[in-house]
Amino acid sequence: MSFKFKTSWFKWLLKLSLGGVVLILLFWFSVYFGLWGRLPSKEDISNIKQAEASVLLDVNEELLGKYFIFDRQIVAYKDLPKHMVDALVAANKEFDLFIYPNKNHGIYGGTTRLHLFNKMTDFILENL
């Protein structure tokens, strides 16, 4: 009797595991084939258009008003002063955007990982 109980338990666990794998595969294929909506392409992701403020100009092209929900002003990286970037990174200042010159979007190389690790540990220590 105990042997039969073990085999039935094993069969139940095996069926449950296979069912889970099948469900995961079905979900993956449904996302891949767009049943939940279209996935963005690499080009769509790399060319995200941010909402900018609407400006109202007069005949002489002087600013009369600016209308916005969020006043997002797009600044190119080349327009940022290098000494400002270096100072923010060196001072370990809190800001919403971490800028690591000459880096890609990863956390590899230089002191990038150390900086991020220090930020995480400081946050944990302050908020415990």
C-alpha cells in the first residue's frame, strides 16, 4: 500500500510539473505571436519619443506661453559639462540619473559597480 501511495504521489507531481511547463510555454508563445498586443521592435525601443511642452509663439517668434503636464526638456549628453558629470559621480550625490561617461547601458568597468553597490547599501542602512 505504501509503495502504491508513493507512485501515485510521484505521478501527481510529474503531471503537475509537466502542466506547469506547458502553461509557461503557452504563455510564451502567446506573447511571441502577439495575442497580448504587439511587442515593440528594437528600433521602437531605441527611438522613444518623450512628450515635450507645447510652446506658444507670437509673430516675432517670441515665447508667449508654455503648456505642459511635465516640463521635459531634452538635453543631449554632449551638452552636459564634463566637470558637472565628474563632480556628481565623485561626490556620490543623489540624483535621479546616474551618468557614467564613456559607458554603455551596463554596469561594467571602472567604479560603476562600486558606486551602485554603495548606493544600495546606503539606502538599506538608512531605511532599516
